[in-house]
Amino acid sequence: MAIQLSTVGLTKNFGALCAVKDLDLEIQSGKLVALIGPNGAGKTTVFNLISGFLKPDRGRIHFKGKDITGFKPHQLPKMGLIRTFQLTNNFPNFTVMDNVLLGRHHRTAFTPRTIFYRPPTHEKQEAMGVLHLVGLDTLADEMATNLASGQQKRLQLAVALMAHPELLMLDEPLSGMTPEEINFLLQSIKNVVGKGVTVFLIEHNMKAVMRICEHIIVLDFGAKIAEGTPEYIQQHPQVIEIYLGIDEEKHYA
Amino acid sequence: MHSINTLKMDRQITGSRYFKAGVTVICLVGVFAALVLSGQIALPALILSIIYGVAGGSLYILIALGLTLLFGMMNIIQFSHGAIYMLGAFVVYYFFAKWGLPYAVVLILVFIFLAVFGIFVERFLYRPLRGKLEAALVMFLGLSMLLESSGFLVFGVTLKSAPGVFPGLINFGFISISVERMAIIPITAVLLLGFYFLLYRSRYGKAMRAVSQDTQAAALQGINVHQIRALAFALSFGLAGIAGALVAPMGFIDAAMGARPLLMSIIIIILGGLGSFRGAIIAAIIVGVFESVATVFVGSDIAYLLLFVFVLVFLIFRPAGLFGSA
Amino acid sequence: MLNTKRWSKMALFLCLMIALGLLPLYVDQPYVPHILTTVFINIMLAVSLRCSLITGLFNISHAAFFALGAYGSAILAIQFGIPSGVSLLLGGLIAAFSSLLIGVVILRLRGIYFAMVSIAIVEVIRVALNKGGALTGGYSGLGNIPALTVFGNNITGRDEFYWLGFVLMLITIFVLYRLEIGRIGMTWKAISQSENIAASVGVNIMLYKTIAFVIGSFFAGLAGGFFAYFQGFLGPDTFGFFPSVKILIYNYVGGTALLAGPIGGATLLTLISEPLRGFTYYEVIFFSIALIAVIVFLPGGIITLPQKLRLRKKYGYPT
């Protein structure tokens, strides 16, 4: 299996606060990998660093063999790296359809046809296809801001899929979803991985993560403290410690 | 959302910032020393302009504090603050210069009138906008134009002036300072103290800080956000009005007098960091002194340009300002 | 979409255009075509500013590029003897090129900083034109603007300026309408809603902001060149902070949701404020009251009025 994404010595400081400390990670293509850790561990910072929204203080990032350290965020989708965001979900004043059409941006050639005319039918058909995958095709003309939060997350996934990712980085895709939606989304993610896309996600929903992920990386205070299969992680003493706490008497005795 | 940095939060991250501010001050002192020693400027003139600069800076503090408070409340810069300053001066013109009321009384009247106006603006002009930022920006822009041109209409085009309140000069050996100008500093200090107590030692102040940090959370705690905002408006408008009232006896009054101080105050809060009171105060003094000294040298227009350039360059290296959060 | 609603809107539009086009033939006194020509210029300015606004740029410098186009065309014709018709186009290009240089520096600034620097830009340019000496005529303005000749036709009469202005306005509206409909317009609107998401799907934010800024400035410059010949002389105080704000007001009073917004806003405000032109304070008071009233009572702008009235009729007045 080829190594699709790797970081070496990735470090980011915000003033005196070390958000990411010397992180080395490798993600093989076609795998479903999760990045977990308590709040404030630096997970979204890692995403921001990899996807170009933040510049690392030290370290290098390689994607598909190329050094992408310091690349601007808009240069990465062309290479196949797409990320979603935890908070700002979608374009609120656009319809669902328009949101998804935007996902096509880096794949759209700029011809007089695309510049001066409304989006062509084949683009819209493609969008409907993706919307069908996430179950939002009936809501295509709805304003994104009118959707329920679970639907907005699905829309986010649709937009990302429209961009034809090779590595899909999802930041908390399951937050705010009902159990049915979670099942549906997990199935969608598995389908996506089945098509050869690598999925790298941040999640707090441990049950879901343990259920579908093949590989888990655990972060705490910016440093990687464990990495491995779900079974291995579940038994790892340090992981248990950071999630469940420690017996203070024993620790500080 | 930008929040007003509380003094406590500042202490955690101010280590290097005080250092940087200190370095800036030392550089400035060095520049001044060099200028004096090379004969470019006489020491008395330099000291005088620095002191007047501090007085000017104090005025800016009054305006900038209001701007910062409102920025914390609304996330935008309230463009009509300069017009408020102008209105304060005009109240002094009518009540003090024309109708002869005692100055102290007029100062209180200024605060009351402008505070009431602030409440009016919040209730009828800002509240209906439901927090839309662009609409609010545009609305305040419109308000500033309205106030200024109405000012010309009502007050006329000719420059007015008010008689001095504190006559005389203080002599410190080789320099003599006009008391009128110096009086600004203690008055501002008193107001600053009052402002501090209101904001950090009273329930209303706490409420204001809460609203500026997270409006929803504040509302959930039972704080009437609208009322608190109105209070913030009243306070800011009052302070700006007093700044105008303090300046009135010193120079000329006309309807456009607020434009320049507003621009300077905007530069100040950007320099100090949007949302930081501490930054606003320090930046106001720096800008006041810089303006005063540079005007002696190169004239006020070029001083203005220099200041602009300096702040622009500063922003490139430190976009958050002295004490701001990016 | 071949639905009747769209076709009937188009038909209405076409009728209006034909009526406007034939107007000078049936109206004798020169005042009406003159003021309508001014309306056309203001429409060009308002619509071209829209490019920046829908990209999320609070651009208060638009009048600066209007000025650059005006002075550029005039100076090219006077000092360099360039044929007037060509100088019109070149005026637009000068404005566009300057906006490119300026934009590269200021477009990277965040929201409010950008707004304030744009105020600085327009004022600096105004002051520079004031101090331009013989080149720009300084405070007293630039006269001696030669007659306009386009494709061999002399444009001298009221009617002829009217038609040329009409054509230029139509070109502006047409081009910017199609841009807004297509990918570029959609990308601009996306940037104004969330730069992060846009970047995550491959949008080069800086590039698109620059395109919006430059294209808008080009049409402002074009309008400026036309204005120079139309008015016959240029005074630097026609361009500055307040004229820029006026163009913003055309957009906000008209409405920012549709292209019809700036068109309607410019038309309405120009026509209504016409008797006030020259009485500076009254004009400013009028514009500012109009702005505040619309912002507070009709936040979407005037174009939302028909929709609101329709809904009120249907569902009654809110209690």
C-alpha cells in the first residue's frame, strides 16, 4: 500500500502554547484512519497544517510523494486533498445545489461557456448524483441555512465528494447527528473508501470510530501518544488515562 | 467574535508585548534625543510638544475607549463617533459660550445629552438591524454623514469658538505650559478611573464584558442584552462628547471637526488591537505624542501621512495590533 | 428554463430598452436626455461596484477609479493627442491597471481594514489630482477636453451623448450580468460567504478578489472616460470619499441581492436628488436619510419592496 500522506516533525506553536509537537504520521492510501484525542489536543490544528490553512513552524508534509509544506489551501484540491470544517459547514445563502456545484470548482475548465452562462446540465446532473449518495437529492433547491444540522453535515460531505478527493479529511463529520443519520453517514463513508478514496477523520464519537476505522492515531497536548488498530488503542493504558482520567492517589503518591 | 480583553487575560500573554511596547518607547526616546542633540529641535520645544501630545492623546483615549467598547459589543467600528465628539463641542458652544452656564455644569450636560442620544441610536437605529454587520456599518456611515451635514445646516459654516476655562500658564523653568491644555490630563484620568470602576468593579460592567464576549451566553444568564448595549452606547457617546467638550475652549468649533479625531482614533484602536482597552490607551498616548512632535517638524499633513504609513507597516508585521487577538 | 415568467420579464425589459432608446426622438427639451445620461453613468458605477460587494469587499474606493478613467482619458486626448474614442477605452484600462496594482496590496487585508484603506486610497487620489498642476488642472479643474468622436461619428449633441451613454450602460449591464450568472459570479458570492470553504474546494481567493476589483474598476474607468467628454471639464472634487459613498448607497438602497438593485437604486436616487445637486449639505442629508431609512426599515433594499408588498397582501400585516 502506498503511503499517501506523511508528516515529519510537524510542529506548531501559538506564542508560548505548543499546539502540535513534533508529529510524525503516515497514512496509507485507501485506508480509513481516525485522529482522536481530548478537546484541545490539537487535532484541528493538524488538519489546518496539512491542508495549508496554517504554516508549520517546523516539519514537512508530503502528499502523494510531493512536499506540500507551505502550500496555499487552494492548491491542494487539485492534487486530490479535500478537507471539511468542524464549524462553518456550508455556504448559507446558496441552495444545496449551488453548494455542491461549487465543489466542482477546481475541476471546472474556464471557457466562455462556463464564465458567461449558467452551470450546464451535465454539471447539475453530476451534482444530483452526489446528492443522491448522501440522501439530500430531494432538498436540492433548499437554502443551505434552512437545513437541519445533520443535513448540513451531509451537504458538507456532498460538496467534498464533488471535488473528487483522493484523500478526504473530515473534521467531526458526525457531530450533531441522530443515530440513524450516523449509520447512514458511516455507510456513505465506507462506500467512499470502497471506491478507493482515503478517508482521514477527526471524531469524538468513539463507538463509530472503533466500528469502522482501520487505523487510529491518538493525540494529546499536541503529541502523538499512540497509534494502531482499534483493538490496540482500546487497550492502550495512556489512551485510557487521557479519556477516563487517572487514579490521583496512585499517580501522585 | 472579538471580545474585550479583560485585564486578567492580558497578563497571561503580555510578556512579550510589554517588551515590544517598551522597545518602541525606547526607540522613540532615542530618536528624540538624537534630534535634540543634533540641533534640529530645541529641547524646550520638544518637551512642550510631548506634553501637549500626552494631552492630545488623552482626548483620543476618551474617543478610543468608546470605540473599543462599541467594537466589543457590535464587532464593527462605529463611524459616527467623530460626529458625537463634534456634538459635545457644540453643546459647550451653546450652553457655555452663548448662554453662560458654568463649565462644570455644561460638562455634565454634555454627558447626559450624548448618553441619551446614544440610547436613542441603539434603540431606533441599531436594534432593528438584528446584528447584521454590513447593514450596521453602512448605517453608521450614513449617520455620520447626516450628523455632519445637519451640523453645517444648523450651526452654520463659520468657525465658532468658546472662551477658555482655565486661563494662565504654568512655568517650569524654561517651558510654560497652558493650563487649559494640561487640564485635560487630570480630567481624563478621573474619567478613566471611573470607567475602570464601572467596567471591572460593577455588575453592569461585568454584564457589558459578558455581552461583548458571548452575546448568547450572556442572554442565557439573564442579562438583558439590549439594555446593556444601550448602556454601552450611552457610555461611549458620553465619553466622546466630553472629549469634544474639553477641546471646545481651545480651538475652533465647526461641524466637520470630528472627522480627523475619528480617523486618528480608528488608527489608534487598530494599532492597539481591536477590542483591547489597554491597547487603546497605550496606542492613544503614542499616537498623540507622535502627532504632536511630528507636527512641529513636518507640519500636520505630512505627520498624518507618516502616521498612516507607520501603522500600515506595523500592521504588516503584526496584524493584530499591540494587544489584539488575531 | 423556458417558463413564461422569465420570458415575460425579458419582454418587459426589452420594451423598456426600446422605449428608452427612442426617447430622445420624442422628447424635445434637452433636460430629460441630459439627466437620463447622468442616470446611465451612475448605473454603470453602481453595477460595477457590485462586483466588489458580492465578493464581500466593502470597497469605498470606487470613485477613485472613476476619476482615473476620467482624467486618464482626458489627459491622453489633450496631452498625447490620442483619438477621443480610443482614449475612452484606454481610460478604462488605466483604471483597471491601477486597480490591479493597488489591489495586490490592499486585497489581502481583512474586512474592516480593507474598508478603511480603501477610504484612504480614494482620498489620496483626490488629493493627488488636486495637486496635479498643469497635468490635471489642479484645483480649478481640467478644461479643454476635445470633442468626442467614436468610430468616425461626432458625439456633440445631447441626444448623441444619450445614445452613447445608453449603449455603454447596456454593455456594462450585459457583461456584468453574464459574469454574475456564470462560474465567476458564483465563486465571488461563495467567497463572500465563507473564504475557508471556498479555499478548501480550490478557489484561489486572492485571484478572484483581484478579478472582481479590477473588472469593477475597469467599468468605473469607462464610465469616467465617458463622463469626461460628457461634462466637458473635470473638477477633482467630483471624486472623493462622498461620491464613493454615494455609489455604495445606490447599491444598498437599491438592494444587494439582485443586479436590479444597483440599477434601481442608482436610477431612483439620481432622479430624486437631481434638484438638490449643487446644494452640498442638503444633498448629503438627503442621501444619508435615504440610506438610514432603507437600512432600518427595508434592509434588503428597494428591490425587496414588491416581494414584501405581495406577501403582506397575501398574509396580512404583522401585528
